[in-house]
Amino acid sequence: MRLSRGKFFKTRMAVLAAAAAGGGYALLVRPRMLSWGATDDEAVVPMPADEVITNPKYTANHAVTVNAPASVVWSWLLRMAQGNDGFDGLNWLEKLLGLQYEISAVDHGRHLVLGTPGSQTEVFSEGKPFGTWTFMLTEINAETTRLVARSRIDFSRNFAGLVWNKYGLEPIRFMMEQRALLQIKKRAESSVSAGGRPQEMAAVSEPAQAAA
């Protein structure tokens, strides 16, 4: 069945528009999403759990500066990781992405690693992505902390898995990761503004995992 000249023109324009949009996303939007808030040095510095996935298909480095002591930031980071104190809003995004993380490594006050339960082979057999999510704290001074998060994810190598995970879900992953950092920043800074002491904020228990 031959297309009329008008329909052919419209089809060609639609294809060109889709290609232009894809190119704009790849060149302009995607690089910013993958490195939101992070410096060039923070994007390449080795972090715990980098070795878990040697060749990730998705790597993102995000960071915020928090105007609060590292001990306060650490307390709120633990609350987020353990699903406490209103951070449950992130759960629906984790379920949508097929990523169910658990705490896999802890170095008190310095870094926290979340990882997909089970082995990579087991997770792939269920059609789910396998990932790590590492948070690192750097004390700038007694009242300021740098919080950097790195996500590394691997997934099925088939075409559908590549398109869906690498491009379809990347904006959602970015939204989840950005929101987590901004929530921690907001709550840590609010607790300091309200006069809360760091030890008062450490009501959440430390994970039982051994320090990495």
C-alpha cells in the first residue's frame, strides 16, 4: 500500500522530529541528568561497591552540599535507607524500576552502600536490573557536608532491555535519586535550624552490616 504524498511527508517529518528529540536528549538532557550536582572529580573518584558491577550499563553521579554537620546528615541518610520518617514516598519509584535495595555495606559516618539482594545471575533470571547505590559523606567543615551518591546498574543485554532500562527509565531513576538527596538535605538543614543536636537526631539504629 502506497502512501499519498501528504501522508508520506507527514510520516517523514514525524520520523525526523523523533530523531531530533532523541538526539537532543542524548546530547543535552542525558549528560546533565547523569551528573546532576556532581563535580568532575566526584564523578571519577573510586567509591565503595564500584567493583560489584564491573561494566555497568547505567552510571550516575549526583551530589548536594548540605549545611549541616556530617553526623546529622548521616542520621537522615540512615532513615532514608531504612524507609523511616516519611521517606516511604520513594518506594513506589523503586518498585516501578524493579530495584529493591537493601543495605549491603556501612562505614559509620562515611559511606553507605545499598545493593540489589541476590546474585546478578539470579536477578537477571527474573528479568530485573541489578544495581548498587552508594552514598559518601565528606565533611567540608564542622557545619557543612558534601553528600555524593553513585548509582551503577546492569540489566539484560537484549534490545528491549536496553531501550527500556537505558532510555525509558533513566528520567525516572534521576527523579528518584535527586529527590532522595534533596529530602536528606532539607531534613538535615531543618533539624539544625530548629536547634536539634546531632545526638538527638540519631534515634535510628545503625545497620548490622560489617563496615566495608
